[in-house]
Amino acid sequence: MNGTRHKRVAELRRRRRPAERTVVLWYDAEQETREQAIARRFPRGVPPRVRLLVLRWLTEGESESAPARD
């Protein structure tokens, strides 16, 4: 395949296949669990091609280096 044709095929593939999205989800560990936060944000389940990054606020008395309790 020559270079021009390869570029056109690559462009068509990009148009047909949506890019992966990253969704950042913050939640309060004192009020809900990780699973509850995901269900709150995505009641019908996490959509395809979504990379979910789940973060939580530190609780009182917890330091950044403390192990996660989830």
C-alpha cells in the first residue's frame, strides 16, 4: 500500500472508532464507597471506551502515605 492510501485508510479508521475518554471521578470515602460513586455517576454502567480514574478525598486524620482502605 502506498503512503497516500495508507493515510486515507488510517483516517477512515479514526473516524469510525471513537477515541478512548478518561473520566475522573472523585468521591468522599466517609459518605460512600467506590462502587456507590461509580453507580451514582454511571447508573447504566460504565460506557465502552471509557477509562475510569477513581480518586477519593482523604478522610480526617489520614495522610497521603496511608494505605487505601477500599
